[in-house]
Amino acid sequence: MPKRIRNFVDRAFSRTVDIELLHRLLSPYLSQIDFDWDELPEQDAKRREAIFNLFARADTQFPAKLQFALYNISTLSTDVGARIIQEIATDAGVDILAPHRVDGSADDLRFTPRFMALVTWLDHRNIFDRALSAAAFLAHSSKLERNADREDVEMRHHEAGVQDAFAEAARQHFASRYNGHYCDVRWFEEEDLLRVLILHGSKPETKNIDQEGAEDTLKFREIVQSTIEYDPRRGSMTVGSKAAPDSKKLIKLFGEHILGDGDIFEASAKEQLYTLEPLQTQGAAFKFHFDPDGDITHVALREVRVDEAEITKTGRLRRSPWFLTLGDSQNALKRLKDVASGVDIADLRIVHAKIDVTIEVDDAEVVVPVTIRPPRTVSMRDHSHERLIREMLEDNDIRKRRRTGQAAAAAE
């Protein structure tokens, strides 16, 4: 059983959670997990200790449906998960915490992300399922990015049979690659963004397990998720998947079925999407610029890695015999100048840069760590602010803006 399931009811949560909520969650499975709720101690503290111990020793003997519920609830038991739940509930006109509020209490300390996820699972399953799907698009720290080679391409996903044709093509790909039989494609359309979630099988795994005191073998094929996000305004898409070949195949299938051209993203596969040239040319004087009235309040250049690698005339990378990674709380290039004054950054290659982007969210601030690795990779732990961060990188000439008229220029 995954560690996060065992830790779902930690000490702090066990001391504050409404025990009746947990009873509702566990009641269909009590006989299967050999737990007698009626035998719990009458004293509140001891009751909570017994429930904590139940989860602390949780193992694969928990029924599959209970494990499934706990896994999904744990997935949304984070600050990001709680924010997604609140946004979807607000859009639906639902106050999921209303029945649990105490009159006169402005700030109820029970309302942690775990509490919100549990209440939503029990009482608002439709909102929970939508939030779980939305969270899937934040799961991949690094995504493959592509730009269409021309503008004004009409999406065809509303035409009869198009979505089914894409889903079937995706199913055939994953079936041939992993020999799996499960493939579920879900579509989410926003005002300026089309999102596609594909749940599918992966390579089979085999593990030795303890089966009632005897060694046994468990074979299983994990269900994983791939995601597609297409911005028709910019002609750009990002794809998250467990394996790079799957990402590339989904890009081609999306172009073929949704945009009518399977090769529309091919040109950008060879282009440089990200550059650290502004840092290279400005050195310690470089600063990130952003709208002072916008959601981003601060950007710190937390780390740089430099070396002497260079591209030869034949296009091959000549590796450097050394590298230096240096960190700082605000400006790693300034720190580099201080500790290695004889080094000229203009003569070096910046391999990667790590930045901390501070964003104001609901009268609070969150810090999103971002790693930039030219020529085509940016990774971040929290993708809920992905578009905002990418636009900021464009404004600072680190992410290259989509070139218009690419196809015409290439033809000339």
C-alpha cells in the first residue's frame, strides 16, 4: 500500500477530524478489515488513538475499493488539491464546508486539505471527480512543449466522430505498446484552452509479496495518466506522460485528428523553446521583470550551473571537463561574481537555472520552484500557475515567442 495512504490519518488529523466522517468512509468495509467500531473506547482521545493505529498498520489487506478511495482522497489532500476543490465548488455554487461550520467561528482549524478532500468525497462526488481530473494535469513536473507551424488552425473536436476517432487511435497505441486493454479519454474545454486526459495502462510489473505468511507473486499493470493541453490562441500545446515516446505519439495524434494535420507540430520539435542568453549577456545585473500589479510578486534566481561546453562547427556538443553549481537566495549570478571574480560569464555556458516564483493566491503567497533547461525543457512542481509563469518567461525573453508565418517562411 502506498505510504501516503498509510499516512492519510496522521497524528494531527486524527486529533481534529470529525470521527463520524471517518465512520462513514470505513463503515462499508469494517468487517473486511477486522475492525469493530462499536468496541472503540468511549474516551475521545483513546478513540482517536485507536483510529490512528488502524491506519498506521494499514496494508494490502484493506479492500481494493477502500484503497482506491483512500488513494484518491490522498491525491487531493494537499494545498493545491484543496484550492482546486474550492474553485470547482465555487463555480458550481456549492459550499462544501457549510454543514460543518460552527456558528461564531470565523476560522475553523479542522478545515485542512485532508478534511476538505474527505468531505468532498463523501458528500459531493461529482465535484470530487472533477477536481481529481483537474489535478491530473498538475502531476507531471516536466512536459513536452510544441508550437503549431501556422496560425488560425480550426479545431475539429466538435465534429461528429472526431473525439471517438482520437480515443480509438490512442487506445490502439497504448494497446500495442503495453499490451493493455484499458484506455479512457476525457475532454475538458475552457474558454481559451482544450484539455484532454488519457488514462491508460503501462508496462506490467511483478513484485514478491507476503500472502498470509507465504511468499507469493503479484503481477499488475498500473493505470497511469497522460495529459494534453492546447491553447488555440497561441497555437501551443504541452503534453505530460510517463514516457517520452507516448508524449510524441499523442502530439501527432492530436494534430492529425483535432487539427487535421499530423505534422503540424513537427517543426517546433527541432527549435529552441528556451534560452538563458539574457542571463549570459547581462550576468550579475540580470533581473526578472514582471507586472507589479499582477499575481507574481517576486522572482529569485536561486541556482545556476555553468561549464565550458560548446557547440562545434559540426553541431556536436563538446563536453566541458568541469562544471560549477552555485546557489543563492536571490541572485545566483551575483553570488558567482562575488566568489569567482575572475570568471567571465560571457565565456561560459549556463547549463540550467533554477528560480523561485512567488505568486499571490487568495491573500497569501505561494512559492513555485522552476527549473529552466534549454533548449526545450522547463519543469515545475506546481503546474497550477504554469501559464502565468510561461508568460513571465516570455516577457523576459527566456521562453521564445511563437514565430508567426513559419510555414510561409520555410517555403520561401
